[in-house]
Amino acid sequence: MATWTCIERCGACCHLDPSDRPDLDQYLTPAELVQYLSMVGADGWCVNFNPLNRTCNIYGDRPRFCRVEPEIFEDMYGVAAEEFAEFAIDCCFDQIEAVYGDRSLEQLRYQQVVETEENL
């Protein structure tokens, strides 16, 4: 089984358009929902996302809902620690496809990372 990992300079998770996530209030606290919505720019991308280099300007101080960690996923989504990697990998595939397309460079790069992790 692969271990979840992030690919640098992807940024698919920084596309925060609330219309793509109608159930935000199901897993964010009221305060987090306000914070989340305040981070959405007019184009649907996080206001802290730097599109030129595809990095986060607040990465070290990003909110809880931006972190991909077993404890957070258990708390927010009810995902058990032993199911975290598979769940997070599937989430990344889905988000990358939704933002960039299923044949995008980002999707291919992520597929390579997952396959490499599975073979370790």
C-alpha cells in the first residue's frame, strides 16, 4: 500500500471554490467555515496561493482544514488512521482531476508518485 504524499507545485487543493464543496458545513466548525470562505478569491483559488510558482504563502501557518494528517482526517471526516493513506490518495486524485483534468501533467506526476510509493 502506498503512503500518502504531496507533490510540490501542484496546488490542486488550493482551489477552494465552495460550489465544488457544498458540504463544507458538515466537516468544518462554524469558525473554520468563516475562515475558509474568507480565503476564497474571486476566481475560486485560495488568496494565499501563489499561482506563479504554485506554492502556499502561509504554508507553515495554514489552517487545520488545509493539513493532510491522519488525526485531522479522523476528526474532520471520520477516517480511521489505517484508512488515511488510501483515503487521502483518492482525494488527491479526485481533486487534481477536477482542477486540472484526468490527463493533466499534475495527474500523471501524482500517479508516478503513488506507483513509486507502492513499490517501496
